[in-house]
Amino acid sequence: MVVKLAPRVVVDPAVRFGKPVIRGTRVPVELVIGKLAGGMSVETVADEYGITADDVRAARRYAAQVIASEEIRGVA
């Protein structure tokens, strides 16, 4: 069962162990974000993994939303 998490980002238990991926691919959002963090351009990531620049930007937006909704708890 495919679940849409965000535009162009889905999870499917049968694909990549249920990790968020770019819709219609097996490219994990985690990989896309890691490549961007490593200095690759949006266009280079898109070309390297056979996705579109819009897919790369969607992964970046999804990651930002996840981080923004993250709850931080201090442990003393």
C-alpha cells in the first residue's frame, strides 16, 4: 500500500523497507538530501539518479517539513 507523504514523496512497505522515496522510483529521500548536503547541485542529483529537479526540490521540502515538526526533548 503506497502512502503519499508529500507531493512526489511516498512510502511503500515493499520499497526500500518503507523509507520515504521519490514517487515512481526507488530513490530514497535520505539519499537525495545527503547528496545535496555533500555539495551536489539539484541538477546533478537529478541527472545522477534519473529523477527530475522538481523531485529533488520536493525531497528537500519534505525533509524541511519533517525537521520543522520534530519535537526536541532535553534529558537531564
